Amino acid sequence: MALPNISVATRPYDRTEAILQRQVELKDFELRPVNLAGVSVPQIFERVYKGEFDAGEFSLAELVFYLSRKAGDLIGIPVFLHR
């Protein structure tokens, strides 16, 4: 029986390289990384907001903006890749 997929979209950073190179595994799920190198930040946010991926980069400001207008069902988790 095939495992359920979880798509994770991110740019290649030192902290995400293992995910993009499929060195990270999840129990009971197949992780499907999507490398967004070369994609502009506004395009990344738009694609994440539209639900193209199960998980992806999103700024806190954009999350607050969309949620304050009840414009989606996003759930934010505090992961800070640049700190």
C-alpha cells in the first residue's frame, strides 16, 4: 500500500538542503520536496496560499494579512529558516 504524500515547497537553504535532497524521511508518509529556487517570493506566497503544496514558506506578515481577512485556511507553525 502506498504511503500518503506530503509536498513541501522551499528554497535551497543550508537548513532545507537535506529535505530537498530527500535525506529526511517521515514515518508513515512520503515526503515530496519541491525546490523553488529561482521563484520570486511573491510567487511562492501565492502558490502556497492557493494550496499548491501541503507545506511551504510563508512570511508571518503574509499569514496575518490573509488570516485577518478570512481569506484562507492556512495554519502557521513557527519555523524561522533565516535566524
